[in-house]
Amino acid sequence: MINRQQMELHFDSAAGFRPVIRRQRRLARAHWWFTQMRQCVDKALVWPPAPPARPEQTDLHLDHDR
């Protein structure tokens, strides 16, 4: 059986899209995220600096007779 009539869908106005609530949720998530990142930075270890690199040979001097 095929119904060829258009269906209508009504939303309760209380459950509709509310940009203020959505913005508050985004701000709450952002606040949580940056709090976590600040804690990571505060707990980070201080590493000693790396030792200087070894001397590197930049030219290979060969005899021109070869």
C-alpha cells in the first residue's frame, strides 16, 4: 500500500533548536579542554638540554689522480 499524502512533522517548541544552550555547551567543553591542557603543561617534566652534536665531516678530500 502506497501513501501519497504529505506527512507533517511538528516539533515541540521547548525541545527545538536553541543557540544559547548550544553555545553554553560549546563553551563548557572548551573550558574543560583547556583545563586539561593546562594540567598537562603543569605536570610536564623538565628535560635537560641535549648534548652538542658530534663533529660532522662535510667534505671528502680525494686525490684528483683517481
